[in-house]
Amino acid sequence: MQQHGLSAYIVPGTDPHASEYMADHWKEITWLSGFKGETGTVLATLTEAFLWTDSRYYLQADKELAGTGVSLMRESDIDTPTIPEWLTANLQSGDKVGVNPEMFTVSGYKALADQLSESGISLKSIDFIRMLWTENRPPIPQVPLYEYKAEFAGETTQSKLTRVREELQKKKADTMVISALDEIAWLLNIRGLDVDFNPVVISYLLLEQDNCTLFVDKTKVTAEAAEYLRKENITIKEYEDIFPALNALPVSATVLFDGNRLNRALYEALPEQCRKIDVQSPVMVLKSIKNEVELEGERIAMRQDAVALTRFFRWLEEEAFKGGNTPTEYDLMEKLHEYRAMGRNFVTESFGTIAGYKGNGAIVHYEATKDDCAVVHPEGMLLLDSGGQYLDGTTDITRTVWLGGEIPSQAKLDFTYVLKGHIALASIHFPQGTRGNQLDALAKQYMWQAGITFGHGTGHGVGHFLGCHEGPQNVRTDNNPTPLRVGNICSDEPGIYRTGEWGVRIENLVAVKEAEQTEMRTTGDKFLCWETLTLCYYDTSLIEMSLLTEQEKTWLNNYHERVYNEISPMLTKDEAAWLRNKCKAI
């Protein structure tokens, strides 16, 4: 920094593809600070260092930053300045801040530059981490890619390419640059194992009206994959060749990109004279609307998942603590993986399983490791958030269960407030055009009345054998202009967290569908509703029954009856009898 005349340097916790989960090669803030959370940004000055992260990771960051000299900035707190605010208050006019443009989206870079320029502070593009992290830096993965068959995808690659090109024509564009890995995987019907939990291929894509070029490490392209791509008229070039390819675009080209996803370095590689259109990615929108094959695949995956979860919870109740045995949280994670791996078309988890026992359940994105985890006893609360990647689809489910002992009245209240909000969101009918933020308070209303809330989103979009967290749709407080569309999949996951005591979260995946017309509905407005996809019982021992309405009891009983009817034929006689008891009417 001194050599380059910089007063500060920013390292965001991302990669050149704006990924949530990234290959180890790009885990730069972990190398720099020791923090392993999914979301964070490190800011270093010549004398200090800080990590900004949100409320999901406060407890984790406190632990991992201890003794590092890196101070935690709690960005969800009202009185915490943003990074631009901190820089403006602590730097002088004329100072320079360093960033690696590959790690910033076009929109993120512009917003930062604009805010700092008001105080006379400028950005300088330079990659210090590449210079400094020279020992033991993991290479970019070279796992072979493969074709994702249309029997699972429900649509051919050529059909998808045609639809995207039609969207380009509507915008008067002839070229699109794509760096988001989930979009490339969906559009070309390819998958890989380059990133933990996400079956994507590290690559870039340049889509033109007559050409489609995939920029990928050629060692990842087997003869079979090369033949598939050749048949689809997709040209293969090396990963780093994206930069000269963009430089070589004709100045007459009109290039469409999503500034919230494309990295700034790629944008700077475009010819200055090109017409550039920055809009929400049409690929992301099309991908979010699941076709009937994808939706049916999700239902199949949910049934496989439900069998694994039923067997796991039965083992937890009847076998895990036999003979005074005390498994750890990590043991529970491994056992659940063992059951999931028995499922047809299972590939991997869809994210790192969160097995939070007692107080660890209050750490929203808690991660137990073999060497750092709690011993579990047959008492108290367990929060289990997990999911699977099946060729048929992606699952994500959270259940909170009581392992034994007397249940505190507050624990029952917390669980019941969460359950009531969960049911309220799952039950709502809403007019076409409704956005997720308009539904968010439904899931929070009961805990709000009790003076409680939570800091994470109520619902995130979910991919189809792709990212467990996808957009553009979601259900959260933030004002997202994207309407909920038929075929969208979201999570429904309110929660309550008491530091040092327990965490309660209940999560199902739900899909948007058309609501049936009723005699009461005479205005002609088109209404939508949710189809609950997830199939797993709730721990009814944690419910404060006096707080449930008759409608809520009916919803719960109907759901449990459906769980039993759909899952019991896939279980042994003893397993089905155990599930029958868990699903008995209240």
C-alpha cells in the first residue's frame, strides 16, 4: 500500500463471478483475516484492519477474529457506518483506495467510486492478494464438466439460447456477457463440481446472435463433453481468453450485461465505443421460472429427502444416545449425510449442514467442524438446517426439535410464534404482481407482537440442481421490485434466536402456483398461492397449543397427513409406524 500510494485497501468476500459460495482459490478474506463466513468484507488501512459482516455471523466472527487484530464492524447495527462512510470520515481528499476490479460488480464498483468521489477520494485498480498469496494458494478447480440431460432440465439448450436471444432482441442488443456460474450452467445445460455444494462450472460465456462461446479451462472438457458442446454449436476457449475476446468485439456491438453480476474488470475490457446496456439478467429471470419437469423433479427430490430426514430423526430419538453415547454436532452432520447419500440421484449437500445444539442454534449460519463442535446430550434444543443436491432438484429444510427434559415455556412460545408465521406465509393467497417484501410481515407478525424479530431474510429463491440461494425473487424486508411469478421457488423460514440458549427456525420450500378461483372472488383479478414442496414432520411437543387457531391446527394436520401418505410407502414397516406417531393429529 505504501509503495502504491494507497491509504486503504478493500477485499470483499466474493469471486470474479459474484458467487455466494466460491472455490477455495478465491477465499481471500479467510486467508487475510481468518473469518470463514459466507458474507464479509475486509478493509485495511496502514495501521488498522476491519471486517464488515451482517448479524448472521456476529457470534462466528467474534470467535474467528479473536487475536487477529481485525476488528468486527457489525453492519446490521444502525450505528455502524458503511465502508464508504467510514472511509469518508477517516481519509482525506486526494487519498486513494485500492480494489481488485475482478472482485467488484460493475454496480458495486460504481456505487463505491461515486460515494468516495464526493469527498475527493479515488479508487485504484490493483490486485494485492495475487501478489502476496503465493504459497499454498489452492488452484482454480479442474473437475470435468458434464451435460445435464434434458430429461432433468425439461428444456433443451437450443430452446434456452433461442429464448435468451429473443430477450436480447427486445433490448436492441446483439451480445451478452455472462459471468454468473448458475446462469451459464442453466443456459448450456452443463454441470460440474467446481464449487462446494453448487454443481457449477467456473467459466464465462459470450453470447451473440450467431455464436456462443464458453470460456473454460479446457482440461475440464472431456471428449464426451466436447462432443456435446460441439453438437450445440458452442465454441470452447480458455478461461482467461474472455478478456481479449471482449477487447476484440466490434465497436458497433451493443452489449447487454447485468451490472449486479458482471465484474468490473470484464466491463473495462469492453471497447469504449460499444453501446452498453445494464439491465437485470434475462437469464436469471428465465431460470427462476421452473418448468413442469423441474417442478416434478423437485417433488421427487423432496420425497427422497424426506425419507433421509425421517430415518435420521428416528435414529436420533431411538439410537443416538443408547448406552450413554454422546455424539457431537459433527457426528449428526455425518449421520444425516449417510442417510441422504442412500437417496436416488443424490450428488452432494446443497450447503454445509447446520447442526446447532442449544446455544449454537442461535448462530444463524453456524458451522460445526470435527475439531470444533459441541457434544450433544438427550436434552435441550437442536436446530438442523440442511439440504441436498439431487439430479432431480435442490432441497433446503430446517427443523427444530427437542431432545429431552422439561421444555421451558419460553422455548414453546418461541417455537409457536415461528410456526404460526411459517403457516401464515405458506397459506396466503396474493394477487399477481405481488412482491416478496409485501408478504414478509406475515411471517413476522406474531413475534413482532411479542417484541421479537430476526435479522435474516424470510425467504430466498432456490435453483433446480443449482444454487440453494438464487434470485431474483425473495421474501424479505428489503424492497425488491421483482414480482413473484408462477414457477418461482422460495424458502419459508422465520426464526427466533436467543444467544447462549437456543435457536428456533422452521423452513420449507414453496413454489408459486395459480390459486383456484372461488365464489367470493368476482373482480377477475388473478391470484397466486404457494405449493409446499418440503415433506417432513414438525416437532409438535414444542407447540404451545393454546396459541394455535383452529385454521392453523387444520393446516398442520393436513400437512402431516400428506407427509405420512407420501413418505410411508417408501419406508419400512417400523419406520412408517414411527412416522405415523409423529404425524398424528393435534
